[in-house]
Amino acid sequence: MEQRGIELVSAGERYGRPRDLLFLWTGTTMGIFTLVYGTTVVAAFGLSFGQAVAAILVGNLLAFPLVGLTSLQGPATGTSTMAVSRAAYGPKGARLLSFFGWLNMVGFEAGGMVLITFATLALLGQAGVATDSIGLKIGVILIAALIQLVLPLIGHSAVMRAQKYFTWVFVVLFGLMALLVGPKVNLSGGEGANFATFTAAVALIMAAGGLSWGPLGGDYSRYLPADSSKKAVFGYAFLGGFVPYVLLMMLGAAVATAVTGADDPISGLPGALPSWFVVPYLLLAIVSLFAVNTTDLYSSGLNLQAAGIRVKRWVAVVGDLVLCVIITIVAVTSENFHTMLNTFLGLLILWLAPWAGVYVTDWLRRKGRYDAAALFDERAPGQVRWPALIAQGVGMVAAALWINSTAFVGPLSAATGGSDFSIFAGFLAAGAVYAALDRRPVTVPTLEGAR
């Protein structure tokens, strides 16, 4: 069991190659959730298939470079992404952002656990088992939680190895699914949507994709040697997320042209499949959701530590899973899961976009070089760095003014017919304010051997 949390990984403990990140991110992102995001832009937003393809390409091209960028800091510092955020916000000032990052992961974990539960109940229903019992649902949740706990608890090496195997299994099964669904799709159907709706679909794709995965980049690259090729680290991390998201979202969009209610991965989407593939599909859904949650659960523990909660990594993992189980039980016994998920994705933008703006601007100022030890020095001056926090606040206001979510619609969004430029507004406003306010000289070393 890995004992290290966000503590610096020494040179003697580094291992692996940058291409390992390709399998980590492919195994993580090649899942049912990704497929459903593709069906949503057609089924919920009303985009034509051509518009959906354009939104998928634009949204992922804009968002997934963030995963590559945050992965660069892992080998350079030997710690997690949210711990690196301390360079901009200060060791104590970054705690609030790390707490938001923890909430981000717990929310996705709970969403995954809910779908695992639904898929398991559907599988039991295929076997003739009555699934209406609350006791059965809770039992399924608890068993799933115990299974989910294993890989994140063992730690980084187990997660990296498992995702490599998951990748090959998912490639085969999703490829088969594409062949089965292909003859049923109607790529010329649908009237399409206006530009404002198109921007809202792009925002959802970015929030569900590279933007939400960005705070995890360094968590999995921090064990790589400090002299790892920067181009390889960035490229493998970017491609590992970008390619599966584009391909599976396009498959989801194609499915939505053939099946009503395809944005429901358990009761709707299987309608596009032959009856003999429903059981394999449900098994694929369960395993792929476990794969996604493995990455989320491992990182959520690190984010909790970065938020200043002094607990061992394994304690944080177990605690996060307990909270996730409670949320899952509430969601499974309610009728509003899809509304809850869409609201959650919309609200992520409010803090993630400004955080990304500050993070990228700080990275540019430092030319990618960080004083790793200073990130953990709680006695040095600058524990709370107000330029970054003020920029974060301004960015959040800017994002809120132009957001179009199920929770609320910002006044600028409403004034422009429901367009959603919240990510761009939050990112640019936070980055610009931070660049204007933070005039500290940047004199930071890099780890020996880094290039």
C-alpha cells in the first residue's frame, strides 16, 4: 500500500516512462460516461450530428491541453497538481481551491457509483431478480464500494498498471459496440440548434472533459524521472484523454440519432444494441465506471491533503469513499439523478475555469519552473497570495455572468439568447487580473536533471 500522499517524490523513487500516461488517461476516459456526454449534445441540446461532431472537436481541442500542461509539473516537482497550485495562491491560500478540487472528485465518484448501481441492478434484472428492494440497492452499493476501494488504496503503481489492461479491453468492446450500432444511425437527421445552444454544448464538453481532468495531471506524472521529455509527457497525457473522448463522444452522438433517450446509459442507450449484447454492454459499463472512479478516488485523497487536512492518504481514500456511498444512496433512491449530474457539471465551471486561468498564467510567468520545497514551507512569507485569490474571485464572477446551466442562467447568457461563454470568460478574466496584480520577481530553481 502506497503511504505517500502529496509529499515530494525523491529522485531515487522515480520510475516509469511518459508513455505510461497514454494508457492511464485512455483507460480512465474510455468509459460509459464519455459515451453519454456525446449522446447528451444531441438528445438534450438538439444538435444535429454534424454540429455535434464540431462541438466535440472544438471542446476537446480547447480543454485537453490543460491535462498535458498540468502533467508537466509532476516530473518537475514530484507532487500533485493542486499542491503545485500553492505557487500561485500560497500554501494556505491554495487550500480553498484544493477543497473545491476534492469536491470535484467526490462528485464524479458519486456519479460513477450511481451508474454502477443502476447497471448492476439492470444486470440482476436480466437474470430475473426483483430489484425494487431498497435493501438490495444498498447492498449493491456497499459491495461496489468495497471493490472500488482496492486499487486506489494500493496506490499509484496499481492504478497505472490496471489502467493499461483496461485500455485494451475497452478498445475491443467499444469497437464491437460501434460495429453493432453503425447500421442504425441516422447521421442526416435532426434540425440542428442555433449558435447559442452550440456554445452551451461546447461548454458541457469542456467541463466534462479536459477542464475537469486538468487538476489531476500531476498526480500521475509525479513519479516520472525529473529528466523525462517534456514533449512526451505533454503529448501522451493530451492524446490519452483527447482521442478516446473524441471517438466515444462521436459514437454517443451517432447513437442518439438512432435511439430516443440514449442519454440514459442504462435504460435508454441499450435500445440501440442487439439483445445478445445487452449483458456484455452492462458489464462493460460497470467495469469502465470502476476504471474512471479509480482515478478519481486516488486523486480525491491527494486533494484533501492539499486542502490542509492532515490525514494519511489511505484514511483520506476511505473517508472519501464513505461520503461517496452516502451521496450514492441518496441519489439512487431519488428520481432526479440526471438533473443533479447536469447541475454539478455546470457549477464546476465557476471555479475550474478561473483556477485554470491563474494556473496557466503562473506557469507562463515561471516558464514552468517551480521551487518544489517552497510549496510545503508553511513558515515562509506569502502563505496567502492575494493576487491569485482576487483573480480567482473576479474569474468566478465573470464565469457566473455568462453561464447557462440547469441551476441558473447568467445575465450575459440570458441577454445573448442562452449562449455560454462562461469557461472563456472565467479563464481570461482570472488570467488577466492575476497577470496585472502579481508583480513578484520569479526566481525559482528546477530539480536537478530536469529539462
